[in-house]
Amino acid sequence: MKFFIDTANLDQIKEAQDLGVLDGVTTNPSLMAKEGIKGKENIDKHYVDICKIVDGDVSAEVLSTTYEEMIAEGEKLAALHPQIVVKVPCTKDGIKAVKYLNSKEIRTNCTLVFSVGQALLAAKAGATYVSPFVGRLDDISTNGIELIRQISDMYNYYAFDTQVLAASIRHTMHIIECVEAGADVATCPLKAIEGLLNHPLTDKGLEQFIADSKKM
Ligand code: G3P
């Protein structure tokens, strides 16, 4: 399973990259706003800065909502850097935009996906990634991980190329559950990735080894 980091914070992206296990980055307008990135020029520059830090795919989301605007914006975003994947919402216009961008060999991430039906349409339109939001489903008492399992099973059964990118990952256990559910990618906060390292027996064992090494 690939690891993407879900942030627009350059320090956190660098930290995850330094760990040596990072495969890509996802952003969204809320994450960009959180970093205080404003204005088209600064937004574009920020995406390029992210691409310079990581080796893998970087999702950049369109801000428009109509088909014509989305494809124009998507083409401009894709032209910024070869690592850019255009993130498009799973709406009627969005699905049409995914289909168009795919025909132009521009990679897409179909986002704000909350059902198997939406994931089916995204795959049929040729999305590179589909992003079901695990945490936001959990928030409304619906099992987000179960949706990851259902979409992964469907894609495997019909041999779709679209990769399941589990998004809205909130904590470390979500990552473990994504592995079990067959996600291709999990995009996570840095804290959730680092949480995978935590084990009291590792800490205890290391403490013992260090103590014993002094007796050697
Ligand atoms: O990748 C989508 C993600 O950023 C949404 O996360 O925590 O706002 O539901 P959250």
C-alpha cells in the first residue's frame, strides 16, 4: 500500500519525505487555506514547491464546479509539473471532466466519494485515483472502512485500473484497517503515519538492549 501525506504544509511534507516511505501528497482547498496560501500565482507556486520535495504524485484540486471551467483549470494545473494529478469532485460535471482529462492523458483523482456508485462512475470515466472519505463517513455513524473494502472488491472483480485512495484518514488504526480492506493508497496526516511506529515492546526492548550493551 502506498502512503501519501494529506497536507499542504511544506515542513510536514519534508519530514515525511525524510522518513523515506512517502509516495505522494494530497491537498485540498481547506488544507491550502490552512497554510495561508492565497492567489492563483501563490497557489501554483506552492504546488510546484511540493513537487520539488517529493518524488511521487501530488494532487491539486480544481476550484471551479462547471465542466468547461474544470477542464480548463485541470489542463493548467497538469501543465505546472509532471507529478501533478488533477483532483476533481465527484459530481456530474466532475465525472465528465475526469473523462475528458483522461482522454488527454491527464491523470485525475476523483474526490469527495462516499458511495460505491460514485466510485463506479469515477472508474468508468477513467480516474487514476478515487478518494473515498473514511473519517467523514465515520463522523455520521457509517463505516468508512467498509466502503474502502466494497470499492476495492468491485475494482478487483471488474479489473478497473483506478486506484483506491483512502482519504479523510484521521488516525493510525484507520491506516491498519485500510491495509486489511485492500486500499491501494492511504493519504494520512503525519501524526497517523508516525503512530505506526509506536509499540511499548519496541521501547522496552531497546531500553534493555542499551542497558545490556553497557555490560558488553
Ligand atoms: O483527503 C481528504 C481529507 O483532507 C479530508 O479529511 O479530516 O477533513 O475529513 P477530513
